[in-house]
Amino acid sequence: MKKRGKITAKALDKKFDEGKEDILEHFDVKNAAKRIVLDMPLWMIQELDKEAARLGNSRQALIRSWLARLIDEKQRDEKKQAHG
């Protein structure tokens, strides 16, 4: 999807209302978030809450940072394996 120059809100509204063009090209969706529901045992939630409190963070921020770190490590490992 190729980025175009700036667009006014009025012009964007018109494009949307007409429905003829894709307006997503005017938005940065790379860092868009999606809400998920995750069931966990109570003991796990309690441990997450303890660690989040120790760090002065929210449970959500803790989970997000841990997952990001794991994904980064996995990608680094995959790159190392690919390059020998």
C-alpha cells in the first residue's frame, strides 16, 4: 500500500462517504492494536499482578513487554540459524 501525501479531514470524509477509494492508505496501521481475550489460571494472574506491582506497571504492560521480548529473541535466533 503506497502512502500518499497529506489529506484534509473534509477530503478524507468525502472519500469515505463515496466508498470508491481505499482510505487506509492515509493511515499508519503498522502499529495498530487488536484486543484479545486470554483465559489464564488464577495463580498465573496473581503472579503477573505481583510482578507488575513490583515494576510499577500494569498487568497488560507487563504481558505486552514480555511477549515483545520473546518475539524479538525468537526472531534473533531464527536469523542466527539462517546465517549459519
